[in-house]
Amino acid sequence: MKKQDIKALSVDQLHEQISAEKQQLQKLNFAHAVSPIENPMRIRESRKLIARLYTELTQKENQA
């Protein structure tokens, strides 16, 4: 997701996106624990995306 896409999301959409990304990260971590996944950098990218979503959520909640 690009920065512009994240900024365009509403608070409810941010909550939904965060929960979806957390589930995806959990699946990646489980898959990586069982057997090494093909691209382990996806785990790092997912964590960073979750952090970006939380940052934008905090900014939008502070504005309101």
C-alpha cells in the first residue's frame, strides 16, 4: 500500500485493514516457523505496513 492509499482510508477502514494485516502476519509467522518461507522479507514488510496504518490511525483520531 502506498502512503496516498493509506491517507485516503477512513478510521473504520483503517481498523479493518489493521486486523486483516495482523492476520496475514500471523499466517506468515506460522508458515515461517514450520518451514522457511520463500521470501522472509514479506514478514518485515507486513510489520512495517501495520505500523504505518497505526500511525495514520493515531493521526486521524487526534484530529477529531
